[in-house]
Amino acid sequence: MKHVSIAVTADSRADFTNNAAFCVGTGRMGLALHKEYQDQLRMAQELCHFKHIRGHGLFCDDMAIYQPYTDAQGSERVSYNFTYLDRVMDDYYAQGLKPFIELGFMPERMASGTQTIFYWKGNTTPPVDHEKWADMVKATLRHLAERYGAEEVSTWPCEVWNEPNLPGFWENADEEKYHQLYKTSVLAVKEVLPRMRVGGPAICGGSTSLDWVRNFLNFCRDEKLPLDFVTRHAYMGESPIHQGRYLYHTMRSVDSLVEEMTATRQIIDSFPEYRGMEMHITEFNTSYNPFCPIHDTNLNAAYIAGLLARLGDVAASYSYWTFGDVFEEQGVPPRLFHGGFGMIANGLIAKPTLWTFAYFSGLKGDAVYRDEHTVIVRKEDGSYEGVAWNLCREGREQVKITLSLPMAGKGVLTTETVDEVVCNPLKAWHDMGEPASLTDAQLRFLRQASQPLCETAEIADGKAAITLCENAVVRFTVKSVSGEPDYGYDYEWYRQHC
């Protein structure tokens, strides 16, 4: 067992920027019309209180926004239909969420080509007519401003396209054509809502990704285009190994991913015009594949804890991809646990990663300590709260943390533990035989198996100890205890007399 001693004094301070709740990812926007999607989103919001939500498919044909038609005289007419958009946005608004708008993909009748991506066939080619694209963007924003108010909609960040440096997401990964799309888009947005913040290039991985960022900034500078923030994505998966429909791969270290994000940060800061500009990681996760079993595991929760503790050092936000398993990039999920991106499995079963986000989202106060497996904050009332994790990439070593906090007298330590033993619905499902469909009793059991273990312990003078098992993520609080029990109520009586 590894032993770690943490001593916090009244003067202790630590660098820790926590934006875990700024944004969360979703599948394509049309999925928001599903009841299970809305139920999962409500569950995530109750625990994590995300502020923004970002996903693909705003302009895909299943949202039915772009609806040109031919009139009786044979003339082509442009028409826009916002019926589904209103339903989705109303639901987001009711759940306390603002969109982080992604402009994409291309409506089929506006596309210059036939290349598509995913099971749901999002068109990934440039517009055949940039003026028509600009008109659609402007019409959509005007409608949203009329419905929700220009002041409100102007607070929604807006990102142009998704991963254009990958040829699957943008035909031929054509950099020049992406720059043209950004120019058309940002000018259209600013014409309607001058204070709406717009960014790009939303790149992901690849050996040329840093060149894309540098070239994009050069383009915006040279063309004197508005640019309010820079966006990119971050995934940890290394060499893929395929087995059936599933993908397995080893993971990069937390240090490695943070170093890659730091390199992007340094490129931004190398431009005098953009030094200090916000960088938003609009997607991140361990694997980049929606059929990778790591997403269902406690290991995933521990990896994400390590990232949430550090990504705020380099980025203004970092949006987990995704909140739920209602997701269809590679088809409709065939099993309850299938390696989906979501932190909530279908059937409203919390995966361990959901608790990582719940713990970090609630971690508010003055940071007094941070290391590779612990973050602690001091609350306004003088109590302490922290998150600790034990990422076991190799081996199964336990970690015992001994705390010394500047508190006198009687106190209480509370812990909420998620680990391989006490909160592992994947193991329970596996032990059940991995059923494709569940009985009511099985579903109830798995929901219970997905809950953290809650414990308390009496402590004195701020001295406490926490043991972390393999891939544990633990939220803990330390508070002083005061007050008098009700006269005659004796907690110990039955322990002593029966």
C-alpha cells in the first residue's frame, strides 16, 4: 500500500481552476427528441449542473431546418423550418442549459458533394453556394434571437464545424476550404448578433493538428476576421485493436494529454493578437470510439478525475463527450453496456464517470492542495471538501491518504466512494451474464449497484484517513461537529444493553 501524508495549514493555497461543469457533449441534436435522451440529460443535470451543451447535426436533414421547394410557377424558394429546433432548445432551456452551438453538418440540398459520416449520414462537404450557407446561419440566429431574446442568444458560444483536419469530417481535410467556411460563417454570425462569441477550428489529434491551429490563426489575422476563442479536441487512445464491433487500445498518460493541450496553448500565445485568448476543448474523453469498453469502467472515471484536476491550467473549458448513451454514430447500441461515450448507460444506470463529474462540479471553494491524486478546497464555512482518485494503469496498489487539516475539536469525515468493488455496475451486469435485455428486477439492481458507498467517521483535530482501492474516485468532506443531541436520545443505548 502506498502512503501519502497531506498537511494543510491555514495559509495553504494551491493553483486549481475548475470548469468541469462549463459544458458537456451530446450526440447529434436530433437525438434530443427521444424520451430516454431527455431522462438521461435530466439525471446528469441533477448531479452535475452543466451550463452548456454541445453536439453535432444542427443543420443535418433530420433537424429539417433547410427546406427549399419549387413553387407552382417552377421557381425555387428557400424556406426554413424551426419546429424541431424549437423543441430541442426549449428542452435545453428547461434543464438550465445554454447551447454551445456547432455550425454543421451540411444539408444535403446545399452540399457540394455526397460524402457523409456516421450511421446517420451527416454530410461533410462544403456548401455549393456560400451565400446560401450564410443566409441559413443568419436565418437560424434571427429565429433564435426572436424566440429567446438577442441578449440571451448572444451568450451562447458558437463554433464553426467539427474536426475539419480529419478527412472523414471535412472532405479531403481541405484547409483552404475550411478557412473560407469560417470566414463566411463568422461574418454571418456577427451580422445578426455582433456580441455572439465565435471560434474554431475544432481540430482533433493528427500529426498536423498544431499546424492547423497556427495556419488558422494566421488566416484570421491576415483577413482581419473576428475570432473570440480557439477550439480543439482531446482523446487519450493509442494504437487501436479491433475485436468484433469493439475497439480496445492503451491510453496515453494524463501528463501526455496535458502536454499536447499546452502545445496548442503556446501556439495561441505566440501570436501577439491572440495572446491569452480562451482555448475551449469542446470534446475530450479517453477513447475516441463509441464502442470502446473503457468508457463503462472505473478506470475511465479515474482517468477523467486526473484530467479534470489539470485541464483548467491550459483551457477555459473542457467538454466531456458525452453525457449519455443515446448515441448513434456507429449505429444504435445493441447492449446495455457497449463502450458508449456516455456517463449514463441506457436504462438510467450511472457509470462511474458520472460521479467523477458530480464530485468535481460540486468542488467549490478556495483551493488549498493539489497533487497527482487529490484536490482539496476550503469552503466558506471553514470546512473542507476534496476529491481523491487512484488511477491504476499498472498493478492494483491501494493508496492510504492521511489528512491533517487546521481544525480543532470534534469533527466528521464523510466519504462517497466509487471503485471496482462498491460502485461497479459493469461488473454486476457481466456477472448476470451480460443480458441483452433486462427484467425490472435486474434493472433495479443495476441502478443500485451504480451508487457510491457513503460512509462517515468521527475524527478529532482535523486528523483523518482515506483508503483508495483500485481506480477509486472519492469525494470527502471534513467538518467540525457542534450542537447538542435531543434530551433522552441515546445513540449508544442499544449497543450497550442488547
